Amino acid sequence: MSKSRLLLLGASVAGGSWLATSCKEPTACSEPFAVSVEPDPIELVTGQSAQMKIASLSCGKSPESVDTWRWRSSDVRAATVDSITGILLALDTTSTLIVTATGTRTRMSGEAHVKVDFTPCNSPSFPAIPLLDTVSVGDTVRFRLPAAALMHTPARRIFWSSGNPAIATITSDSGLATAQAKGATDLIGEDVNNLRECHEWRGTLVVR
């Protein structure tokens, strides 16, 4: 019997015959399928971006060999993520944001936890409009930049945040503040197109 056709492994047994066995195939991976996203957790400040990616899959499989992945943010007001590239952009303060990657075919998914803090500006603040307003609980006020501040190249990209969201919240893109409870807080607009040169505008909302 040719060795090239059959690999003989074993020893002689009774009667002078041989026990022939073939090589065993590698054991199949028995790990449960899992998707790991990184970085997780991640902390950013407003205006900062980060590249999210799938770190690994179970059994050492590459993400691209298994599926096509799409990204999603649980709160686009606090941070957006490009659905294809996974680039994350922090917009407003939050401690509860979840970024999820999901396979378009398998529907398997993994997630990362994101915290966004406000970027403090060390330069003097400019007055927003209104500079000071007094309202009642439940009222809304839209904060904006003076017209002269908008005449700028590149165009200013303003993101608003509240110094105390328990007193008043504000939409990061439109500057619409809503009074939540009695007290006073600053509403801050920051130009995130010019992070190297810190520019911010502040107004104060008093809630009575």
C-alpha cells in the first residue's frame, strides 16, 4: 500500500495487521460569534472627532470577511457617526451615548460607550444675543451670534451647550434654549470650525 495514498498511523495489532487512521481536521471554532468595537469606552470633548472601528471578531475572523458594517449613534444631537467610515464627531455634552456597528447581512452588532464633555475656552467670551434674558419655566429663547460675527471665512460652525442643563437645555445646532427649572445659567456657542483659535459667545438665561 503506497504511503502517498494513505498515511499509516498506529501500531501492529493482533494477527499482524495494521491500524490505519487519517489525519484529523482542525477542530472548528466553538466560540460564540461576538463583535468587539473600539475604542470602548471613549471620552471626547465637543468638536473632537475619533475613528471608530471593529477591533475583532470571535475565532480571529476579519470584520470585512464576515459582513459589511454600518455605524449608528444613539443620540445625533450629542454626537454623529458616519454610517460607512465610522468617524465620530462630538457635538454636545452627554454621558449616555452608544455607538453601534451592525452587519448588513448577519445583523450581528457591537457597541461602544461614549462620553462627551464641554471644551472650555480660555479666550475672552463675546456677547451672544440675547446677552441676558429672563423667562419662566417652560419658555423657550433662541440664542444666536451677532451679525458681524457671522461674516467670517471659513463659515462659523456654532455648537451650543448649557452651563447647567438642569436650569435650561439648548439644542446644539439651532441655539434654542428651553427653561427647565428656576435659577440662572450661561448658554455658550462655540465655533468648532476654528478649534485652534478658541471663539465662544455667551448669554445668560434667568428662569423665575
